[in-house]
Amino acid sequence: MTHTARRIGRSLALVLPVVLVLSGTLAVTSVPWAGHSSETQMLTASSQNVSVRAKPRAPQDILRDRLLTELQEKDPGTALTHLQRSVEERPSLARHCMSIARALGRAAVDRYGPTRAQTFSRPVCDTSFAGGVAAQTQGS
């Protein structure tokens, strides 16, 4: 009887870990990891709070955001004047001047309407501000 019990014990010692691993694997694969439960959303949200070094922003993006804020707080004329000065101070921004002026034109239409926005137009970066106003007016 001792010999039989020992043989059964050895068989269980070999089979039991395999059964446990397989049952664990099956349990993990059957969990709805991509589901929409609040637990899953909490895990996702907490993983997004991990500190990651932010990419440095390009000077033209910083300038555009600053000027768009200035347009909202003051007026498009002030933002256009500061765009012109920024391009004069940093000639490397000249190639982005037209796109920034267009963005200011679109924002001016959103804030003031097409007729009033057009009154702020001036020849900064060619006529890109006016082009932004026109594009936003046609898109509205």
C-alpha cells in the first residue's frame, strides 16, 4: 500500500502543477480585460497618470498658442502686431508666419464674426490673416 500511495503522490506532483497553470491561464484569458466595466476604466485612468517627460514644443506652436490666447483676451490687431514683431526678432519663424496668421484669422471669425474680423486685417505675412477669415467664413 505504501508503494501505491507513493506512486499516486508522484503522479499528483507532476500533474497538479500543470493543471494549476492551465486553469490559471484559462481564467486570465476569460476575463474581459477590454470591457467597459468601471474597474477596467479605473485601471486605464491610473495608467495614464504615469509621469512621462513631455516632448519639447516647437517655438511656432508656443507662439501660435500665445497669440491665440492674446486674440481672445485683447483683439486680433494686437495679436497680429506681436506676430510681426516675433517674426522680425526670430527670422526662423518666418516660414510659419502664414499658418499662424491663418489660424488667427479663423479664431477672429469665431470670436468676432466675419465682418468685424475682417476689419483687423493687415498685411502681416502677406494676406494670410484675411485668408483665414475668408476660409472660416466659407466653412461656417
